[in-house]
Amino acid sequence: MKNIVITIARQYGSGGRTVGKMLADELGIHYYDKELSKVASEISGINESYFVDADEKVKKSWKNKLSLISTIYDGSVKKPGDSDFTSDENIFSYQAKAIKSLAEKGEPCVIVGRCADFVLKDYDNALRVFVHADHDFLMQEAGKVQSLTGKDLEKYIAQIDKARADYYEYHTGHNWTDALNYDLCLDSGKLGFAKCVEAIKAYAKVRFGEDCFD
């Protein structure tokens, strides 16, 4: 099997995580979601809890800095002993370093979230996917795992997606939902999860060759 890294960004309730797990299971490849915190911790030597706490969240103190170019990830990392070694920016940088190490490792995998599409934008072996859906489908799927209903559930979905959008903008300088960030955008409400998996596989075969999963 070719070394293809499939990144999946997703709206809350779209089932992007489910699609990613189904795809990884079907192909028999590694799946990285929350497990990425452990990989980043091992690379950096920073306690894993720092990565868990910063997981796709934007702290209130960051919001005033959203327009500053200095917050955009540029590939650099701080070293132990530096005063800002455990800063939010450096935590992200080491997480990005972990993502790159996985892409360079030679083993195919699926990575969910963490701005992986941006981190790997210059990698020829990266297939960047965004999974979205319409309002009713998001409400239906989110309602399966949340006890909220109606306007409360709608507000919760909006808050999660706002947090992800802010996190993405803070570290990349780009709009999270912009199709230009991705190779493939899929409406899971229209396709269903299984067909999203098939669509990703079909795209990969067109781009990387029919034998890419052999």
C-alpha cells in the first residue's frame, strides 16, 4: 500500500470522525484522533496533558491575537529551556511536527482534525478531506450523542464549530470551511458514511493510482 495520509476536517455532527474510523478500519491502516496527543508528547517531551487541554480549542486570551501574523504556524518549534516552551503556539508546533512525522514515516494513516490539512499542504502524499452536512442532518447526528434538543442543541453545535473555526484561523490564517483548503469536500447527509468512505477511496485511486491500496 502506498504511503497516503488522509486528513479529515469535519463539522460537528457530520460524522467525519466516523468516516475516518471506518476508512482506516477498512484499509487496515492507523487512525489518529486523540492519540495524536501521545505522539506529540513523545516527540517533544512535554506532558501529554498540555496537548489534550489545547485540543482544537481557542482560549479567550487568544482571540485578541487572531489577526496577528505571528500566530500562524511556520514550522518552527521552541526547545526545552525556552521561556515559551509550553506556550499554546509551541504546543501546536509540536503537534504539527508529530503530524509531519507520521506523513514521513512511510505508513499510510488517517488523521482527524488538528489542522492536519494545513500542516501537510505541501505534502504530495496527503489527501485532504472536509466532511460537512446540512442543518437537519447535523442536528440528527448530534442528538444521538448529546442530551440537548432544539435550540439548545443547535447552539451547542454552533459553539463547537466556532471553536474549531477559531482554532483553525488562529494557527493557519485561513477560513476553516474554505473549499480551497481541501482536495475533497463531502456532504455526509447526502452520501451517508459508507459512501463517503467509497468516495475518498475512489478519489485516491484516481490521484495516486488504481493500485494505491494494494
